Amino acid sequence: MSGSDEIRIEVPAAATPPTSPKSLLLRVTWIPRVTQFLARYLYPTITRLVRHDDVLFLNYGYEEDPPMALPLAARDEPDRYPIQLYHRTATQVDLVGKNVLEVSCGHGGGASYLTRTMRPASYTAVDLNPAGINFCRQRHTVRGLHFLRGNAEQLPFADESFDAVINVEASHCYAQCARFFEEVARLLCSGGRFVYTDLRSSERVADWEAAIADAPLRLTSREVINDQVVRGLGHNSQRLLGQFGRRLPSIGFLHGIARDFVGGPGSRSYDDLVSGHLTYQLFCFTKD
């Protein structure tokens, strides 16, 4: 890896460990069996829970100061802040006429937006969640966009199949992030770009740094975006919480878990982003 050793981000450790469900998830997903359980059972359950509420995005969102004021079609405006995270991530490179792969596409909102607005030659979106892929195929009919089920650590494509790979707020749930980076490098053509954004708790930053340093890709840019994600959460979390809340039984602790999973103001996840116990970063890599 050339370049990555020159760019280092120091994240201070928090005085107390996170205890919320979302923060706990971030702490334990280094255990492969736990990660596989979450990927195989938790996210399909979420899809089934909110499939009638048109939840197209599961990311925290993004907003700048002053606001991005990204021009959006009326159909996209309700999802402005999650879209802005995708837009900020993807526009690190030019996708026009490119063959693009998104790994862990969730409910497909980002894949649909980028295919419609960035004009790639093709856009392939992969996720491990079979319920999510079925939802995507029914909800998003866009020319050049295809959805497939696949594992981020063992992707079902030939070497050098793509000009760009995108990954948004997903790799913290992978059993072996280093293996995912190796797959990205295998699938990219020479000169291809990997645009990537995700978060880690402070106790997991060292492992993340090691995987980044060992990745067979050149790190070309890196930015901490905690402030922008916190602003996005401030605008987006109430809408997402309402979508989840309508589908939960009237049991107080379940709504507390949903509030923390969504990450809105007052949740431990939100506070950890503000304090820096969670670091949220944006990356661009190149395959030489």
C-alpha cells in the first residue's frame, strides 16, 4: 500500500465505553459469527418491518454548513440527507460511462439515485440481505441498474470487472474488512477508483487502520466527516424513527432501541459522533 501510511487520523478514546444497541453492535461485529448473524437475520427483519413505508435508505445522512442545497427531483426530496451522503461519496470520481459496483446497497435508494443522475454505463448493486434485494428489484426500475445477492467478502464477479466500486456505511458489519478491500482491488480495473465512507468506534480504529494500510490500493484522499453526519442526523432521524416506530409494538424499550439505531439527537450514537468516540470518515482509493 503506498500513500496510506502518510495519512493518519488520531481519534481520542472515550472515558466510558458505549452501551447503546447501535454502539454495542459496532463493538462486537469484529466477531465473525456475530457479524454473520446480524447480516443474515437482523437486516432482513428490518426490511420486512418497514417494506410498506418506502424506506429507501438506512444511512445516517449528511449536511454541510452552509447547506449543500443539492438540486433534487421531487421524488428524491424526502430522502435529501441520505442522498447527500451518497452524492458526496460518489462525486469524488466521475462515473459517467463507467461500470460501477455498489457493495451493500441496502434498500437501493442510493443505487437508484446515482444511476439516474451520474449516468454510468452500468450500475450493479449487491447485498447479502435477500429480503432487501427482493425489495430493490420491485421498488427500483431504472435502466442500467441491476440488483444481485452477494457477500462483500466473496463477490461473484470476474477480476477487473468494474471501473468504480462504492460502499456506504456498511463495512463495520463485515467479519473481515481486510478481505473486502482485497475483493475491491481484485474487481477494479487498472486506474479504477474505490469511493468509501463508514464509521468505527474508538476501540476498533486500530484494526480499521491496519486493514486500510494493508489494502492493495492507493489511498488518495481521506476526510473526517463527523460534523456533516451529525447535521444530517439532526434533519433525518425523526422521519426515519417515525417510519420504524409505526411498525413496532407499543413497548417502550423497543422504541428506545429504534431511536438509538436510527441515531437521532439524544441517542448514544449521536452523542458518540459529537464527542468523537465514533469517527465517521470518507475515503477515495485508486488501483494503480
